[in-house]
Amino acid sequence: MSAPLADRLRPQSLDEVVGQPHLFSNGCALRAIIESGNIPSLIFYGPSGVGKSTVASIIAKRTGKRLHKLNGTTASTADIKDAVAEIDTLAAPDGILLYLDEIQYFNKKQQQTLLEYMEDGSITLIASTTENPYFYVYGAVLSRSTVFEFKMVEPKDVVPAIERAYAFMEQDRTEKYEIDDEVFDIISHGCGGDVRKAINMAELSVIASPDEDGKRHITSETVSQLSQNSAMRYDKGGDEHYDIVSAYQKSMRGSDPDAALHYLARLLEAGDLPSACRRLMVCACEDVGLAYPQIIPIVKACVDAAMMVGMPEAINPLSDAVILVCSAPKSNAGCSAYYRAAADLKAGKTGHIPRHLQNKHFDGEDAKRKGQFYLYPHEFENNYVEQQYLPDELKDAVYYIPGNNKTEQAYKAYWDNIKKNKKNSK
């Protein structure tokens, strides 16, 4: 059984690596480090299929160190000890180069096992991870390593890899291919920045195309069928999830319905209806809020309908609600007012609740002034009477600042007029 095409076409030099110019262009730090041959411990962070493992393999070939490959999903502490056991033996006279794929699956104890040997240089660690290493990698390991982030590969940078794949298969399979011009564009955009996936799609397109006298016609229709939904990157527990839901809410907050619908589609097509509903509800309360308070029950009704009917019918109420939130005026005056009040609490500014607001209607013998003296606003004109509500230490504090929108400004004008007239009537 032959190895997958992506493995057989794995780049053998840095110049063959596609789509990481910020790391491997001339003058870039990582390229200079690799070419120097003096390799420190490194952590490669980024999505799958963008060259992390490939670059680690290239580094391994450039060193005279004994190479050990482990995968965090299957390796154990015993595997680490087996690698360490070769230090200072004839098998590894120049030390160990440990390539650890998916390091985020190693627990803290397993990662700590490496520290002593990383410290004295016996082990050079090259680790890769699809998750943010600052969340998943033990701090002491991070402090002894340098982190480089790999980016998703742009479609234009994927095309040369696809061309190389077809050329290799023509020679390897002794066949001729007639390839529609659109094929390269479909695969490069449909792979979601994953070069490995693009090469595998090219291989599948050959298998799926009939052989007619040693010639295969690779059509855009065939490739389109193979690339359905393949551009979607999503992991409900990973960075991609938080990036998408963050972009989703920020697009609604920024009043961009097209972007918000794009991210809504990415959530729903990935099957994450709860996150789509939760962030929509949060945005209605946090970012529209008092500028259009009626939006909260409207969005709640849309969310309830979506959760009741499920997919695909949930698309209808959620699309309507997302567009409504994007189109509505915005105000965060409510939550901003709360955070100002909470800041005073955290600073120790509390004070005693004024006597006339307390929930008691009698005084002890030590009270200098007996009686509660609470003024019931509904007994006064316009249901308002001036009295102190905040503790004495905070009586002049201002937390709520009305937003610059029609609704809040109308409320402000209403109360400013009533309170002004009340003062003038004294």
C-alpha cells in the first residue's frame, strides 16, 4: 500500500514550502535559525496542513542529532524516557532531536519530564500544535522555547502545490490528464488553506475521473463535488471556534450584515446552533440595548424558534434576527454603567444604605432622628420626587451616561425637563 500523495510530495527544502513568507523569506528569523544549523527548542503553532510537520522534518535532516518522533495523542511518559535513555550513547552522540506533534495532548507531568533535558541541551524539542500554545503548553516549556505561528495558506500559494501534484501523478501513473482551467481555482479555494487537503483532493479527482485509453479528463464538475464543505475549518473546542464566534459578534456590533451572515453560516453549517443563538442574544442585549430595547424580546423569540425547529429551518429566524441586530442603532450605555458601578465596589466605595431606603420601619433608642422619611415617588407630580438614593460616600457618582441615539436621548430629555421643573418649583 503506497503512502498518501501528500506525504510523497512533502517538500524537502525550505524553498519548496508554500505560503509562509513571513517565516521563510530571505532575512526572516526562522529561516536564518534553520540555515545556521544551531537549532533551539521550537514550537510551531497554526492550523493543520500548513507545513508545521514538513518544516520539522526539514530541520531534522539538517542536524546530526538522533531524531525521535512522537505524537501527543498516542505517546506516553515511557516513550519520552526511551528517547532520553539514548542520550550520551553511541546512538545519539550529539544529543536528541525530539519532534513532538500535537503537544497540546501531553499533560503537565509529561511536559515536565522534558524540562531537565531541555535545560542542559541534551534534548532539542520541536513541537507542533493546532491550539494556542500559551493556553495549552506548560509555562516552563514555553520559557525554554521560541514560538512561531504558521498562517493559513492563501489560495494563490496553494496552486503550485496542486500543479506539482498533477504533474507527479501523470509521471507516477504513466497517464495523461486534461484538466479544466477552473479546477485549480476550485481546489485552491475549497481546501480552506490546507495544502495537504488540496493535494488529497487532486488525487481524488484523478481517481474519480474515468480512464479513457490512458487519458483522464479532470472536470470542474467532478472537483466541485469533491470540495463541498471542505473549506470549513471548525473545532468547537479550539481556537477556530472562538475566532468565528468573536468575528460573528463583532460584525453585528459593527453593523455589517454581510459579514455577520457569513459567520452565522460558518457556525450553522458546522452544526453549532447553540453558539449562533447565544452570541446573537448577547449582542442584542450588550450592543443594541437601550438604543432599541424592544429588540431583546424580538431576538429572544427568534432564538426560541430556532432552537425549537432546529436545522435547517432555524436559518430563517436567525438570519432575520442577525440582520435586525446589524441594522439597529447601537448603545452599550447599560453595561458600561454597570462596569462603572462595579469599579467603585472593587475600589471599596460602598457606604451605608440611606435610612429612608432601608427595609425597616422603626428606629432603635440610639437613633437621633426617628422615622424613615421615605418619599414615595408615585404620590408626586410626574411620579418623581428628589431624594438621595446612593450612600453618602457616593452621592455624587454618575454611572449611566445616555447613548447618542433617539431612544435614550428622548428619555434623557424627558427626565431633564421634569427634574428641572421640579427644582424651579421649589
